[in-house]
Amino acid sequence: MGDLTTAVLDFPGGSLTLTRPGTVDPSLRAWSAADELLLEEACSHLETAPESRVLVIDDQYGALTLGLCRFAPDVVADGAQLGAALALNASLNANSAAPEQVHSWLQPPADSYDLILLKIPRETDYLAWLLRWANGALTPGGVILAAGMIKHLPDRSVDVFAGAVEVLNVGRAIRKARVMTCGRGQATLDGWPGVWKGYSLGKESELPGDVVRVVAMPAVFAREKLDIGTRLMLSHLHDTLNRCASGARVLDLACGNGVLGLSALAVQPDLDLTFSDVSSQAVLSARHNTEAAFPDAKAVFEHGDGIADGTEAFERILLNPPFHEGGVVGDHIALRLFEQASKSLSETGRLIVVGNRHLGYHRSLRRFFANVRQLDANPKFVLFEASLS
């Protein structure tokens, strides 16, 4: 672990040595001021109610979960990366232990909780979804502590809280963060129109019929309109897939709502298609759309942070990689996915990847692939095909 960059988080319950996986930049800590405020408020609350059942929602690198480990909190997160981050950071702290299970929205916890800690997401609809879900998981008299960095709070967040929960206190701004204390509200997910939103696909896709509607849950990227980069890739799917044999293994990596994989099945319905995403709500959305459009397809759905080691080789990998994580913009996620893809392609396989022009993926891809060629471009995005030989 000598190459890790660590920092010490001091809080009322003790201190933690933490690292932020995937970077050695010392300016990128594994926690924010919002985490510090949540820990301070939670420790104060638990002093008078130490037997409380505690749930942590969307902890990012483990600061909240490990900081409250003596209270044995349950943990649920949309992102698959939390489990590995918790294990790594627990190993740096002798008195901390990662929970036995990190739940996702594929299999959320079913218990009731006296205290729920919530990192406020950037997406307005996802915040509204989380608060409605939390109402159903909170005991009568239970408390929700929600915090976020002020510059990252979603639009109309005050209205979202007021419409979903009972706002008991709005904390003052401290270190550019704010914490809100809430009680259980009446709003639920039952019948809420914000659970699923989507758009219609027409001639830009290979999907059957004139118009097909794809939908997604609130945490999914570009759930209400087709992403421009994905649109560029769709126009080339037929050419890249018609060279595949019957039953070829294809991966829709970082699948989102699954539109690339769905379009691949429209080109060749007998493909062996894997949909994978770091977001559990994306996996749920891709599965929902696939079952609606191709109920007989040979498809599997994986919630994971990239491609697992030892995965059987793919003939095609389709990728529109994210270029931001927790407010940090760059190519660090794409580079990791490129490396994993290079180890997961067959000898005749191809990676089809689209990216923002300014990220210079033509250089990054050549670090891992023998051949890289540009298939298409527009003023903002560039589409590449990469192979091992």
C-alpha cells in the first residue's frame, strides 16, 4: 500500500486514516466537509440514543460507514465502487471493520431505521427518490440527516425536501457545506411519476418499429434524452456487429439505460449480451428496457465497477465512458475501463468507444491497443474502434 495517498479525518467519534481509490493526488481527499458535518451531527444524536438502528445511504469512500462502525450501520449505495473502497479504508484503520454487506438498489435493505444518513446527490430527481424511499425505511420518530456541498446541491433542493419529508432544521453553512435534519414525511414512491422517465427512439436506432420508448430511474445518466455521444455510436452499430458470428459475446459497458445493448440486439437478436454499470439503478433500467423490448434475448445484467478479472472474452465491447466522478472531471475512469477492456477482448474483438473530443482518447487508447482508428466525429465527440491486433 506504499503508493496510496492518505489523510486523517478527525471527528467527534475519533479519527480515520482514509485514501481515495483511483488517485494519488493529495488534493483529492476521501471525504468532504459534508461528510464531516454528517459525522458530527450523527455522533451528537447517537450520544443520547446509542441503540439506534443506523442506515448510511450513498457513502462514497467509507468515511461515514467506518466513522460510525461501532454502531454497526447498514449501508446502501447506488454505486458498486463503495464495497472495494470500504474494504481498503477499513484495512488502514485497526479499530474499523467494513460491513459484511453493502446493499444496492437491486436488493435494498428491508429493515426500519431510527437514523438515516444521506449524502445529497446532485440530481434533483434522485434526491426526491431517495427521500421518498427513506420515508418508507424510517421508524416513527426517526431522523434523516442529509448533507451536501452547497455548490453541488441540486436545483430546487429546498422544494424537494419540503415536498417529501418534514424539515426540522436547516443548518447554517459550515465549510461550504450544509446539513439538514428531517423527520418522516408522507410522500412515498408508490405512484410517484418521477420513478421512471425516458424518451422515444426513432430512426437513429436499430430498434424494431418506428418508435420505441426507453426509460430509466433517477440516478441514471441522460435518462430523459439520448446522449449526443451515444447517438453518434448508434449509427455505426450495424457495421460493427454484422461481422459478428451468431451467439457472439457483446458487452454494453457503462450501459446506463441500455440503449446501446438494445440496439445491438435489434441488429442481431441472437447475441449473447451483457449489460454492466457501476450504478444499480442503471442496471435495473437496462433490465427493464430489455425485458420489454426483447423478452427472449440471452442477456445478463451486472452491477460492477468495470469488468471483473477472469471474465470470458467479448467479441465486441460498446462503451460511452463517464468522464466525471464526484465533481472531478477527467479521463481517469476511461483509462481504467480501456485497460480492463484490453484484457477482456477476444483476439478478433473490437472496442467501440465514443468520447468528448477534448479528452484525446486517440492517445489514451494507444496505451492499451495495437490498432486504433477513428470511425466518425462531430464538433464535440469522436468515435473510435480499437483492437489488440
